[in-house]
Amino acid sequence: MEEEKEKFLKEFGKDYGYPNASKSIEEIRATEFKRLDGLVYLDHAGATLYSELQMEEVMKDLTSNVYGNPHSQGDMCSATSDCVEAARQLVLDYCNASSKDYKCIFTAGATAALKLVGEAFPWSSDSCFMYTMENHNSVLGIREYALGKKAAAFAIDIEEFEYRNGLSRSDASSIKISKRPVQRRNDMRSREEGEACQGNAYNLFAFPSECNFSGMKFSLDLVNIIKNDSERVLEGLPFCRGKWMVLIDAAKGCATQPPDLTKFPADFVVISFYKIFGYPTGLGALVVRAEAADLLKKTYFSGGTVAASIADIDFVRRRKGIEASFEDGSQSFLSIASIRHGFKIVNNLTVSAIVKHTTSLTTYVRNKLLTLKHGNGTGICILYGGDTQKMSSHKFGPTIAFNLIRQDGSWFGYREVEKLASLSGIQLRTGCFCNPGACSKQLGLSHLDLLSNVEAGHVCWDDNDILHGKPTGAVRISFGYMSTYEDAEKFVSFVINSFVSMPSLATNGRLSEINNTFSSSRGIYLKSITVYPIKSCAGFSVDSWPLSSAGLQHDREWLLKSTSGEILTQKKAPEMCLVSTFIDLTQGILVVESPRCEMKLKIILEKDPYYGKKQNVELRSKRYGVLIYDNEVNIWLSNAIGRPCNLIRSCAPENQSYANRKEIVDKDMENKLNFVNEAQFLLISEGSVSDLNNRLRSNEHKSQCVQPIDSLRFRPNLVISGAEPYAEDHWRTLNIGTEKFTSLGGCNRCQMINLDQRTGQATTLKEPLATLASFRRVKGKILFGVLLRYDNADKVGRLKDGEKLLLQVGQRVYQTG
Ligand SMILES: *Cc1c(COP(=O)(O)O)cnc(C)c1O
């Protein structure tokens, strides 16, 4: 590790860590980002982090100054106005824009600034909106305004071109622009291919200074090329001849490299402050060239943008001044007052040092990822954003987008990467990052692929990370000014430890087979039986228990619903594990206890006193006929778990033994399950648990001491003893005593197994899930224990009154298939 860092510093030492600033990167992290201790935050393209010092200064400022509404009169208000004006100047300075040529309009964010341009742009039916494929959804949305005014809209690809500093106008032809199909609505007038637009229409070209998907930087020379040389560059394309205006989406790029508007005089630049220094959110700016602002026509007027209006006739006089005519309502003046504390930090470090610092980390990780190989010599990582090996680091912002590949050539789903990263305390982002064009281009998805993915139900934020064998998105890491070598190194180690297959260890993508002999003189037998009457609450263990056709009798027959109708589980309400349950079959009661309630709650199974109200509910898109309970019961349980909830009971036929059950039971009781998620039984083997504990122990040098995990941590119904670790994985059918069961495969585990069931507390170590993730992953799932279905359910129906089919502790368990 030390050696690695030395190597890194040898290569990047002059760029890394702010050698000329008053604080080193280590000091910055130790004093201003104490809250990051132990965490690796790599989503600065999503939002960067504010410094703790910055927030102290913001608090000091707001608590010691009186800021009134800047639109009011009076000293306090003019103090606010001064502050707002100073803030505008800071923004202009940041973009090297002269206040003569440019104005800073504050908006609710970069998106609001983009919407403002779209709404107020002087579109005509001869206009055209042209944008690079790589653009944020918030830019793409502008085309709705353009199309609405019958203008044309085009997406273009800007091919790689030789990048030379200060590319002159004569070099413009080295930019190849290739047309994408015109975006046009069926109901829109269609323009003939090749028909050029006439006259004096205004056109808009939009591109990001840095792609928020891949980190690829676009040359800002595009501003001058399109503004001055559009006829030549766009020659042969049915693009309009009118006047071109250029918009730079600098929301991402601004964090480490604001555009120089003196050199590249774009008409519109949008930025967001949380992307630069983390705070405040909900505030952005439109930096607009004064001449361009004069062309904008805003429809809406409001307090803030109106000088005078008359309520009952069509009269309005708008305010003069660019800022005043575009900032509707009262400005977000307290947020605006806060930005100077952010700029102070960034300006002290200097943007040029920030870009060097973050680039050094990005280049280091890029190079590392490209050299990683599986045991069989195949590469593990596909980086997005051009031929990354050929391209130099100055063409990339501090962002890396990639997908990982298994040794056999199949993809690791990005959700799997995300889930495992989270277990390792690494925050990264996955998906398409609101940039569908970059996503489809980089991933090579055709329109047909995209549409069929949508048909298959894929939406931006879901879990369908691989469809038809192709990834639907990517993994993205991004660095901020306070990122460190240690962050980068932890990420690289994470990729190596979790995804690289070693030749000798068959641990990746397959369950490992372990040959330690696990002999037992008794053979394999049933060690314990546990029933969980209320889903996600504590269960109780018994020596023998009756089987029903839905599993163990009364197992997960009840559940707690939040008042909004959501099923409560320990994921949401960890306190549920402190609610203990017991069913006394001879008395016919369910007893519920909680350390938070003095009295026990008793629910009579047969002639349930609260019984009588039947409802149909839809849970996880299945319909259930359920019984609901009186308020008294719900209040007791709400106290027990510390949040409002309602108890409901499944009324599947087999749960009811009263005579009139046919009337109360829905016809469509397709579910032979109670309120379980996947299967009737979960079986855990002691052998597997003991192997897991061995691994946890051998991990101890990495972390603090991990307490051995008990089988009941996994909330099994059945625990078996005497089997070799993971033998159960290979069983297709089995017998417990005389009863037959079929395995439905492994149980996919989640964070819930990290909760200590006695306390409801999770360890900070994310164990045992983190360790399980290192060797029990199959296709993105972390498997432990097997799910069973009872195969002799028909026998239950044939039982005479009073007869029971029992499972008993001590019964022999054996594989039958
Ligand atoms: C974040 C981002 C946006 C959206 O900015 P908001 O302030 O969240 O509206 C737009 N474009 C790019 C490139 C971004 O990174």
C-alpha cells in the first residue's frame, strides 16, 4: 500500500494534493470533511460535498446578518441586494465573463436555467435546435419548445478530432458532424430532406462542456466554430442558415473547469452550485450574453419581473434590466448569499489546481482499470468515452464510466456492482445518469434496443441492468476537489477483490466447493424449527410443529402494514425484531410481547374476537383476502414498533378452521403462501454457517472483531445439522422424515442479515453480508440457505379432524434428488 502510494506520488505528485495551498489535501480531509471518515464518496458528478468549514461560515453569516427581501426598501434589504449583486459578480468572474457583455440570472438550478432558455428562445418554424448526442435530459427537453413552435430538432455526433490548443477557424473542417435522424413528431409539419431554412431565423446549438456520463470534455472551440463558421461546417446538411446561438451546459464541467467566456463567447451557460461546492441545492445560474438576452421573450410575468400590471385588463409593463426581467418571484436570496462561502474555498485552492488534482486521480484509476485482467488473461473493464487509451487526460473530466465483464465474457450487472460497492462503504452511481444519448452511443444500443428495453418495462431507475444480454447502463465514479489517493486506491482494491477471477480460486460467479470434511455420526438431521407468525417480527422455536399446505402452520400468517399501505419489514423498521411472538396451539392463541409494552397482546386463533372484518388488499401485486383488526390491536403494535401500523391476517383457506370459512375466503386465493416473499420454507445448514464464521474470523485483520453469527440470524424455518457446508445447494429434492420437499434454489440475501436479531442494531461493518458477497455471488445475487416447497400438501387436505402432520426436531434429513 505504502509502496503503491509512493509510485503514485512519483507520477502525479506535482499535480496531486494542492502543494501550493495553505492546507494539504490530508489536512482538508481531516478538518473539513470529518464526516467522510471510513466512507469513499465517488459521486461528485451527482453532487459534490460541501466543506464543514464552508457550512460554519454560512451559519455565522446567516445568524449574524439580517437579510430582508431584496425587493423591499430599507437598509437591510439593500444589504441583501448588495450581497446578491456581489454574488452575480462572483459567478461572472468564475466564468471569466465581463459584466459588460454578460449577465448572471439566478435560477432554481441548471435545469431551470435550461427551461428558461427553451421557453424564451425566439423559435420560429425556420429555426432549428441542434444538440450533441451527449446531453442531459434537461437539455433534450428544450426540443419540446422548439418542436412546439414547428422548429426542427437534430441530434448530432461530433466525431473525434485532432485537438490542438487554440484551434483556429481554418481548422473547423476537422470537426466532423454527422447527422442523426431528425426528431420530429407525427403531428408536425415535415420538412423535406435537404431543404435549407431561409432567412433570419435564430438557431440554437447545445452541448455540455463535460459529458456527465463519460467525463469526456467537448472542445469549447465549438462555440466559435458554430457561431462564425456554421455554413461551412454544416454544409450539405439540411441545417438552417440563420443565426446560430450557442448554449453550454456547464453544470458538470463547472465543478473543475468553468468555461472561459472571454475566449469562448457562448450565448448561454448554465451552472448549478451544488455541483461546484455542494451547497446550496436548488440554486443555479444562467450566464447569458447581454445581446442574446435581448432576444429572449419571456411569456410569464410575476412578482419580481413586473414593473406594473392592471388586474382586470390586459396591461403589463415588465421590469427593465436583464436579471430583473427573468428572475420570477423573490430570489432565493439566502442561498445566493451563501455561495460566496463556497467560491471562497474553490478560489483559494484555485481552479487550475483542482483540475490537476482531480485529473491525477482519474488518470490513475483509468490506467489501473485498463490493466486489470482475470486469471485467464481477459480484461475486466470496459471504459466509456472514446478510445480511452489513445486519448490524453486533459480531454476528460474527473469522471469514469465503465462496465465490468466476467471471465467468461458475460457482464456483471451494474446493480450488482452498486450493491457490493455499498457493502464496502463506497458510494458510486449506476444507470444512464439522465444522459440517454451518451448512454446509447457508448453502450452501442440501437433505437430498437432502447425501445424493446422500454417495452420490457425498463425505466431509468429500475433493476433491469442487463436486458437481452447487454447492459442498459453503466457504473460511474467521479472525483471532487476533496477526493484523495486513498479513495481511489480503495475503489481499485474493491474492483480487484470483488470482480477479478483468479485462476486457482473458483469463487467468482460460482459457488465455491469446499472439501473440508464435515463428519457427523448422526448423519444429517433437523436441528430446529422456527415459526414466524408475524412477518419480520421475532419467531419462536419448537420441538415439533404441524405442517399446513402453506408451510409451517401459522408461519407468516400476519403482517404489519404502514398507514400508507406498505408492508413493514425490518429493512424499514428494525425494531420489529424486538417484537416476540408465540403460538400456544392447545389454547389456540397468538401471544405477542414487546419490551415497549407492559401488557401482552393475545390474539385468539379460532374465534378471533376482532375477527369479522374482511378486506381485499393488493400486496406486491398479489391480491389477498385478509382480516383486519380493531384499533386496540393496532395501537398496541404501533407502540411496540414505534410507528403507526396495522395488523392484517391472511385468510388463505387453510388458515381458517371455522365452519363458515368458505364465505369469507376470496375465490381467487391463488396463493398457497402466506405473507412470505418467495417460498414456504427457508432452510439453513449449520455446516454452511460454521464455514461462514471461519471466513469472518479470518477477515478479522481487516476489521474489528466480528462476533460469530448464529444460524437464527438468517431467520430460517428449519436448521439442519450434519451436512457439509453448502451441500444443500446441490439438493433438488429432499425428505425430512417421511415428508417430501423440493428445493427452489438459493435464498437471495440483503442487508437484513446484518441486523443483530436480539438488539435490532446493525454493525457498521456490514457483516456478514460483505463476507458472503465475496464468495457466494451468483448472477448478482448473494445466496445463503435454500428455499423449499412442501410436496405432500395434498396429504394435509386428507387429514381427519384432530390429525396433524408434524415436523419434528431430530428427524433425519436426506437428499432424494
Ligand atoms: C447535474 C446536471 C444537470 C442538471 O442540473 P440541476 O441543477 O440538477 O438541474 C444538467 N446537466 C448536466 C451535465 C449535469 O451534470
